[in-house]
Amino acid sequence: MRTCRIVDEPIRHFERPGKRVLDLRPFGVPFLPTLSLSHMKVAGKGPQNLHVHRGCVEIVYCVRGSMCFETPDRDYPFLPGTIFVSRENEPHRLSANPKGHFVYRVLVEPPKNGGCFLGLTREESKDLNKSLKKLPRCFPASDAAVCQTFKRMFEIFDRKGLSKPRRSFELRTAAYELLRLVLVASESAVVRKPDAHLAKIIAEIREFPERDYDFDVLRGSRTPGVFAREFAKAAGQPPMAFWNSCKVNRARNLLRRKELSVTEVSTLLHFCSTQHFATVFKKETGCTPTEWKKGGGT
């Protein structure tokens, strides 16, 4: 279990190049205090601390980019076509904002004290609330409908000449459609447990990324293509990408030790060169190993 500072994330709304955070409550969608997108052209660091959204469920959809969500107990690779969910009051953070990423987010605030979602009956509201609380942490949603619905909500918000009642109606309809699609994706996601051999490999790489792994040996009788596909389905990433992610996670901790240099950490984690280490590290975290070591990362 990681020991990290956890803070309450306030609800804020703003618009600036590369990021929009909208408030849909004035437009007839009281249960969506935040609809946002992040489309950054340059890499950046993720939030400094783990944070929680009090009383809200956060649903995040990755359109483009390879990222990682951190929780106190483990990391979740966040790839295109994937949904990450933080339930009410669950600590999490995005470890980095890599160059060129594109992410949609929505905060859902379920009614309290037995209240109802706008336009739904008490039983419908109760069922929706229960389903939101049971959403898995991370699951694929490769169907383009989720992405298209997020996009449509922004288009409705921006459409000129639309009356406020019509805008409210369309936003509320799209919001319920988005929640429906997310629930369908979570129910359709087939959790495929790897066989014992793959499970052992994945667990060992995650726990001991500093070991030197030969995937041609580890794949056994599987062909390289079959091994790569089955590994990716089980771990969320292809073998080398998964190993690199695990190595970078270990490197972040090792670099905090002042007695270890960037070169020593690179060698310890079997990167082919310090430059390669720096390239992979910056792609994953948004800063170089040297910047991280000097306190530019967390």
C-alpha cells in the first residue's frame, strides 16, 4: 500500500487552450457538475497528489495517448478506447499528461437521501445509482459510440442559435445516453483471466521490473504474435510496453533516493541506454528523469 497525500479535488470550471471544463448544471443536467476534455500538444506532469471527488463518480475516456492512473494500491494502464472510473471518495490520479493525449471526463453526482435523477422514477434512479457504484475501475469501450456521445455533448453546448430549453433537453438526453453506453460497455467487457503461465509472468514483471526478461523465452511454445495478443488482453498493454511502464514506476521511486544517479537507475532497470531511459520516462511521466530527481515530479 502506497503512502501518499490525498486531497479533496474542488469542482472548477474554465476554458483555456487544450482544456475545457464545463458546468452542465445551469443547462438542465444537475447530476453532471463537470464535463471536460483535455487535448494537450505538449507533455505535462500529472496532479501532484492523489485526490478524491467527494460525492461524485468520475468517468474518464481515453481517445488518444498511453497513460496510467495511480491508486493507493496499484496502477491502471490507460490506453485508447479505455474507460477509467473513480467511485465516490476513491483516491486516484493520472500519473502524467503525455504529448498529444486526448481525454474526455465527466463527473456524475448521484442524488442524495433517496432523491431521484432528473426525469427518472425513484426505482430507475435507485438502479442507476447502484450500477454507477458497481462500475469496474478500468474496462475497454472500443465502440465509437462513447467517444461520439462525448463529442456530441460539446457540440450541443457550443451550438449557436439554440434556445436554452432545447439545449437543456439535448444535453440531458445525451448525458443519459452516455451513462447508458458506459454501463453497457462495463457489462460487455469480458474479463479474461490469463492462464497460470501468463499470470505468473505478469505478476513477476509488475513486482520485479528490474529483472532482465527475455520474452522469446517467456512465450514458450506460443508464437510471438499469439503471445503478444494474449499478454495485451491480460495486462492491458503489449509485453514491452507493460515492462517499460513497470520499470518507469520503479524508476520514479528509485530516483527519489539521492544516492542513485539517473545513469545508475537506467542500468539497474536494463534500459539499453540512458537516452532511451529518458525518452521512455518522459513519455510516461511528462518530465525527464533528471527533472523528476530534482523535484519536478512527485
